[in-house]
Amino acid sequence: MVRGVVAGASALVIGSMGAWAQEPLRIGVLTDLSGMNVDISGKGSIVAAQMAVKDFGGKVLGRPVEVLSADHQNKADIGGPIAREWVDRQNVKVIVDLPTTPVALAALEIAKAKNVAVLASGAASSDLTGKYCSKVLAHWSYDTYALAKGTARSLTLQGAKDWFFVTADYTFGYNLERDARAAIEAAGGKVRGSVKHPREVSDLSSSLLHAQGSGAKTIGFANSAGDMTTAVKQASEFGIVQGGQQIAALLAFINDIDSLGLKVAQGMVFTDGFYWDMDDETRKWSERFSAQMNGAKPSMIQAGVYSAVLNYLKAVEAAKTDGGEQVIAKMREMPISDMFARNAKLRKDGRLIHDMYLVEVKKPSESKGRWDYYKILRTIPAEEAFRPLSESECPDVAKK
């Protein structure tokens, strides 16, 4: 009788293990497919995730890997329920991309409760690895601290001592301005003030006139994507640069430069985490990406999605589990190196540190054609680019 019970239990265990082995490991790409981030994230992030799965071999621990995707429309009250549906009903084990910080925070709360990994490539706030840090989170591509340290500090040290901000009126904009202010003041500059504007607007003339009237020598755009390109275009129309003021875009992507055109964007200096034409490795990967994207080159968000998913799958294989906290812990132990992540390490606060790049947009006469847009002025070493652990607000980081 006992032997029969044991045998039956063993059969159940073997059967459940077999079922688990057949259950796909599902990756959810929670992205923007209809709003201002569609070019820098969107379909390109889905393609990047699919490329990573294919390059890994399509299976992990004997299980097929599936990529799901959804449009969060840049709204936490849409993105949050999608994340909950994925986790509760579709057994999604990792949520990736997440452009816009409020959506990332909403997804993170759900993921923490269910031990699901979060690989944030699109969200920017440095608070994600500060007061909101989590053992299930890896913040991958960039953050507001790195952008501010790279651009605002560099320009201030070069003589741009007098600033005014045009800032997007939500978490990302506030954090970017906050981190830029700190970098400017630490480098000996000052900030005269700022003006806030709603997200995804078609007219920023009032904000720009306010900035122009401030008399500040440098106007910093603490916004992104469509808001940033609108600001740059209208600043050109208003003759702000011709009038003697300098424009500094604190977050720009190669897709934004393509939209603006070199005639308008030439001379812009900003910080990026990836450039398709940096070397043979980046060119080869980007050519594969472009073949699926009608010729478009990848943004650092999209390249970061590929890198994050590929390294996540390696960690699942090594950890022999899909538990979010366990996989992220394994990622901290493992070497991380690919065409995106150079000199990279996943720290205990969840921040992936890696080299960043200070770039300048070429003049039309310097470009050989479409997407040949950057001059890399400086490689910013990983340890310099991101907030030091000693300054972290993350509760998981032991204070000295």
C-alpha cells in the first residue's frame, strides 16, 4: 500500500515536471506602440527581444520561449492591468522594455508580489534603482543620472554655466531636471529656473518663449521623444540659437535625429548608450535589426532590450529556475558582455552599469548618408557614468 502511494506520488512529480518542461517561458514586452515612444521603443523592442530568443536557441531548460507584447499607451492605469493579466493568467515570467517610468513602477509592484523579473530598458528615472529598487529588477540601458552626468556636467565644465530648463510635467522630467541640476551645480554652474509642459504636446511656444526670456545662456530640454523634437524644431523657428542661447537635449535618440534632420540637429551634444556604427559587432547586429525594421537603426532602448533578454535567458539556464529574484541574483554573479553592454556589471541595487558615450550630431556635409549621424566625443566609463553605490537610496544596499 505504501509502495503504491509512493509510486503514485512519484508519477505525479514526474508528470508535473514534464508539464513544466513543456510550458513555454513567456517574455512580455510592455511597450509603446502608438505614442511618442513608438520609434525608440515599440515594434523595435519586440523585434530585439525576438532576436535575443532566436540567438539563444529558442529554448531554455528544455522549454520553448515565447515573446508576448502589448501597448501600454504610456499610461500606468493601462500598463498595470496588462502586467497583472500577463502574470496571473498567462504565466509571464519576465516583463521587459517599459518606456515611461510610471508604467515601469506599476509593473514592478505586480512583479514583486509574484516573483517575476523586470528588465527595464525604456524607463529612465534613476529612482528605479534608488528608493524604488527591488530584487526582481534590472535597470538596463540608461537613467536620468547617467544622462545628466554625461551631458549637463560635460557642457558646464566646457563653459555652459548658466541654465534654464524646459521640463516634461511628469516623473521622468522631474527626475531628469533634478539630476541635471545637481550635476550643473557640482560643476560650478547655476540654474535660473524652469518651466513645465504637458507630455505629448504639439506646441511648446509658450515654454520656449519663457526660456528665451530668462536670459540663460543654455536652455536644457528635460523631455524626450516627440516632445524633445518639437522643442528643438520650434527653438530653431524662434531663432533661439541664432540669438546667442545654446540648446542642450538631455535625452535624445538616433531616431530623433533622423526625424529632425541634420540641418536642424547638427551640433547637438548629448549622451547615448549605443551607436550602431561604433564597430563591426554593433554594425553586424544592427544590420540584422534593420532588415526587420524597414531600414531603421536601433535606439539604445531597443539594443538594450536585446542585451537584457539574452543575459536573462543565460541566467535562467544557469540558475535552473525562472523565479525572478533568483534569476536577477544569478545575473549579478555572471559576466555580462555583448554588443550593447561594454564593461558591464549588474550591481546589487539593480543598476546595470556600462560604458556610455558623449556624442555630437554631424553637420550635413560630414554625413555619408542616412543614419550616419554621430561623432563620439568621449567614452564615459561605466563606473563614472552611473550613480555610485555609496550615494544610493536603495534599501538593499548596505550603508557604510
